[in-house]
Amino acid sequence: MISISKWKCSWSLMATIASIVALVSVVHLFLFPVVPSFDPFSVWKVQDSCGPNNESVDGRTGHDPGNLQPVLDLEHKFPADLHRAVVYRNAPWKAEIGRWLSGCDAVTKEVSVVETISGWSCKNDCSGQGVCNYELGQCRCFHGFSGEGCSERLHLECNYPKSPELQYGRWVVSICSAHCDPTRAMCFCGEGTKYPNRPAAETCGFQLSLPSEPGAPRQVDWAKPDVDIYTTNKSKLGWCNVDPAEGYANKVKFKEECDCKYDCLSGRFCEVPVLCSCINQCSGHGHCRGGFCQCANGWYGTDCSIPSVTSSVREWPQWLRPAQLDVPDNAHLTGKLVDLNAVVKKKRPLIYVYDLPPKFNSLLLEGRHFKFECVNRLYNDNNATIWTDQLYGAQMALYESILASPHRTLNGEEADFFFVPVLDSCIITRADDAPHLSMEQHLGLRSSLTLEFYRKAYDHIVEHYPFWNRSSGRDHIWSFSWDEGACYAPKEIWNSMMVVHWGNTNSKHNHSTTAYWADNWDKISSDRRGKHPCFDPDKDLVLPAWKRPDVIALSTKLWARPLEKRKTLFYFNGNLGPAYPNGRPEALYSMGIRQKLAEEFGSTPNKDGNLGKQHAENVIVSPLRSERYHEDLASSVFCGVMPGDGWSGRMEDSILQGCIPVVIQVGSSAYPENIENMFDLAYKQQATWLFLAQDGIYLPYENVLNYESFAVRILEDEIPNLIKILQGFNETEIENKLTSVQKIWQRFLYRDSMLLEAERQKTAFGYVEDWAVEFLRLTEDDVFATFVQVLHYKLHNDPWRRQLGSQKKDFGLPQECLMRTS
């Protein structure tokens, strides 16, 4: 940035300043002769009539710290360590990023932001079947309702059209031989039964045949309804008329295949109504109806967190408080209540969250047929939180944190980034849930169906909002949680920032790597997808997957276990492919990497009864799920991180238990055959780092954090030498890596989202559970804090922002931190 300096200075004043500087220099030299780096001009610059004002050619301004403002020499003030990392808030960042965060993010000040509280009305108040978006004056209709005022009732079938062979049509998740609720395409026992609202979904309502062989599952005949589920005969396998008390007392038989697959119900017989799972549980301003927040009057948004002009200011969320209100004197009631302007102090970066039509988020949650799908929590009979193992739950956690964050803004003119909340974790898991979600036009590809959802979201924000065209979408953020990340992003949105769990740049794997055909994106036309890679490290970010809170691991501090208590050299526990019982049958699973590891170091016999060729006592490579998995990780020095059907959660598992991750992915080191004669083992070990991400696949934070500080990367053809390479690290190197892991492990936890839930539970019940107690003790930066830090760096360092032209914003930073944006 080229500063415009306006000097209004007399020669006598300049001479006086020069004399003072010279005197300071002499005194410094006398008192500190061994420190040659002191530069009196680098400490303070004068900001009065003799100095440049805080103004630049693009009109950006920093904060006004008074007459004296520090000049930042980042490279000298924050030197890189031996691994070329700069540590900021205990994390080893890539040097350039760490320097900027240390010098600039650390000194960010609050700025004044004008938030507009809207008051548009909606037709017929959405007929009681939707939520009014007071910003646009548009209804967000509940599942099964449509129209401008949500007055049109939809009829959503549970079954496909019947045929002579299949009276209930071909199989679909919603297939129903009982009563179909046409507003949600869900199956219940229905009128005439003792428990009409008890789910009778899928397998429950159809006849089962005996297993073809011992141990095999029973087969379902989708053409034959099971009328016994309606029986009142206690000796038959009933369901819809089974009294829960008699069922629990084993006084009546019931069909085991019937269960509470839908949300909001608990108990073996679905007799206990419980809290449903909604985004931020509707923020205390609404009722969660199966996943869709039914907001109280005066509130709107996916989580009912946005107040309208009719809301009580005292109930406004923390991210809008404290606020100075500006109520116009000439307010008139027309079709619209007058907008209120509220001035709020905030720190950048500021994120605007689109309130999209519910088909992109809330309807997907309300209509899900398996309550565990795409959420990270459920509720038990006492409405206590049950955290799930749903790896894709990170998408919900990130969304909730953004919505409740002090970095959120309602002012798109002030926003630095725009978040587009499309929940692909729900789209993919719900594909083929019901006929209205048919994938027939997508050739059965969930990837194609999901791409269409994102493209329609793009169409919506371009049509209804002015923000996209200002940067061609470069300041927009899209979340892709599924196995191969943003591979199936439509071409229209590729300029944006993609937040993913799988950073495949396609430099080596320019095709779909999943072994599951329905997620393959190779067959998607370039007319729809374009020819973009799945990940661009210059603009995108890989975030950790969701991991369920483990109270025992937290309370016993497994992450902090010292080296002397880690007796296993290398550990991996997971699916090892077709050579093992119950292994994935596809040869392409894990791109063959797990299979190669097992061939060398397998510690459990495969189907042929063989162990790995180099199996060793202190090396564990097993497909048998350990009952003490976290304890095993915490007892190991190095832990394997390998792909599954794309990304897997092994990186998170390793880091969270304080184990040094060993990343093994496809690639060739291209070492000559006589490598042992040319270099010693230590050099080869170091040379491995020259091939960092040679496979073109980035792991969580790998394009922003310095992996060399806490991880090891091994290429596929080095698997036979794995143990030799790991044994080549000396104790000091291992201790250093373990220390780094122990400093960053909380950055792999979605603590912010969990603490939001802890606060909700405390408000509702007056106490916090064990998991909340442990999380309240943690103080280091988590996933969301890291995400915000990356956004802040990008705000002032992304090259494309230099081309935006004049932006008269207060960034709350010294002018020197803004130089990169000019």
C-alpha cells in the first residue's frame, strides 16, 4: 500500500527530532553494545503535524492509537525456528502467516459496525406454517408447506408408484406399508392403532425371511407387508399396539427390527418425547420441530438468532450487544416497520451469514429419516446431550459457531466474508430418502445431486443479494464435508473459499478416489462442474473432522502422556481391506495404502492366517476395533494417518491423544535404487520432507500450519522402510514433536460449539454435565478460533483483494498491517 504522506513540518522541528534520535542512538549503543539490531526509526513514528496521516490510496484506514504508532518489522521481530515455523498462540504456523498473526492479529482493536435490524412483514405471517425472514419479507416454510405465505400444503409420497410385482413400489428409505405422513414422507402406525404416532418405517412394516445360512442377516421381502405389527396377540411379534410397560417386562413379544429411527422420540417403544436436534437449538427464541426452528414472534434465521424491530432489545444475542440504537424521528408505519440501526463494537474479520431458503439446511434436518444423520448430537430420555460419532457433524458445529460468533454481522456492506450454509452432509445422507429426493435424473450419483443443491444456492444469492458480484464470489465461504470435499462444487462457485476435510489438489489424483460409486464425480459433466481441482491451497482450507467428546480421555489427560509412557512405536487400528474378515471388498479402498501397510506390518492374522512380513512386538497394525482405542493411541509414539474413501478421522484421533501423526499417502519418493549407498538413513529421513504433499493431498491446516513441527510424512513406496525411518528420529526430535502436538491438540476440537451446548443445558437445567466440566477447563484455541485467525490473515494477504478498489473501512489495525492489501 502506498501511503499518502502530508508533511506540514518546519525545518527547526525536524532538526529537533533528528537530535533526539541521535541522542537515543548513542545512549542505546552505550547501554546495549551487544544488540546491533536496534533501529530507532522502527520503534515509533510520529503521527502529528510532522508525520503522515493514516490514509492510503485505496481509502482503507486502521485504528487511531494516538500520536505514536508502532512500525512492524515482522520478519526480524518474529524469526522462524529450525522447522521454518513461527509460533503464534502455541501453534507452529507457516512463517509468513505466523508473522502476520503475531504482529497484527494480536493487536486487533474493535471497530464500530452499524447493524441493521429489519422489519419487513410476510404474507399472512406465513400462515403459521413457516418463519418470516424480516430482512427480505419472505416466508421460510416448514416441511410439507409451500407458497408465498406457506398456505399450500404439499403431498409428499412415501412410496414410488406400485407395479404388479411391487404393490408399494421399488425400495426407498421412506417405503411404507402403514400410514404415510405426506408432509414429511415418514411412516407411522397410524389411526386405528393404540400408538398411531409410533414410527413403522422401512423394515419394520415388511416380512422377513429366515437367514440363508447361520449368522447371515434376514432378508426383507419389500412386496409383502407384515400385518403382525398391528396384532394385539401378545404371542406374536407386534409393534403398533405393544404397551411399553409390558414390552419392558417381557410380557409381550415385539418385532426387533422396529425402532425409533426418527428424531424427537426416545425409548425402546418411542414412548418418550425428547428434544429434537436443531441448529443452536433455536437460540432460546423458538421451538425445534424435528430439525426446523419455529421461531417466536419477532425472531428469524435458521437458529432464530436474528431479531426484528419487534423483538426485545434485552433479549438480543451477545454478538449484537451492547448496542447504541438509532431510531429515526420520522418513522412511519407503512408496509414495513422502520429499520433500526444498532452500532456495535466488533473485531474483524466480520462474517455475514446468508439466511437461505430452508431447502438448503432446515428442511434437510426436519425431514431426515435416520436421526443420527448429519447431526453431532441427540437427546436422551432426560433431554441430556448425547454426542454422536458422526464424522460429518463438523459442518453443523462450524455453522453453529459462526451464527453465535462475535465476528458475525448483519451488515453485508461491512462484511469481510460471506458464509453460504448449504448442508451437504444432510443432502448426501438423505439422497434417496424419499421419492421427492429422487436421484433418477442424476444417474444415481449423490455427488451430482449435491452439486445441484449448491448451484441453486448460488442462483438464490445472486438473485436476491448484491454481494457476490463485488468480488466474483472470492469473499464467499462454502462448506463441503463429504469424503472428497469440494470435488463436486459447481463451476459457478469455484472462485470462493472451500472449507473441506479432504484437500486433494488433483495434481496426482485427477479423478475420483472414492471406492463408493454413488459418490464418484468422474461422470459429472464439465458443463456443470467445470474442470477445477478439488482443493486449491491458495484459497481453501482443510478443517478437522468432528470427534465426540471423550470425558475419560480429557479427565486423564491422555494427550499429555509423556514419551516414557508410550511403549508402542507405531499404531494403526482400522479397516485394512479385503484380505481381512469384514474388510472393505474394493481394491481401490484407501487407494491401496492400508492394504500395503498391512502386508508389511499386520499384527493380526488375515484371512489366510498370515501376519505382516515385518510384524514386530512394538508395532500394531490391526483391523480389530480396540475397546480401548484412545488409550492405545496415547500409549503410542507414532500413529498412522491414511485415507479411507477420501479423508478419514485418523489425523484427529492421533493429535487428540498426543500421538505424532505419520501421514502415509500415495506417492513415489523417486529415490534411486542404491539410495542406501548414496545417503545415510538420517539424510533420507530429512529428504522425505522435500516431498511434503507430493501426492497433492492436504490434511487439516496443512496449508497454514507447519507440519514439519509436529508430524511425519511417508510416501507410499517408503512403507517397507517405515519402521527404519521412525527409528531414525532421535529422542530430542521425538520430544519436540510430542511437545508441539500437545500445544496444538485443542485446535482439533470443536470446543466452541460444545460450550454453546453446555450453556444451553445450564440455562435449561441449572447444571452442566461431566463433558462440559472438562471442556470448560480448556483454554487454548480450538477449530473455530483457528478458522477465524486464518480468515483474518486472508483478509489482509489474499492477492485478489488488491484489485477491489476503494473500501473505506476501519480494520482496527496499524497501517503497516494493511500494507499487503494495496
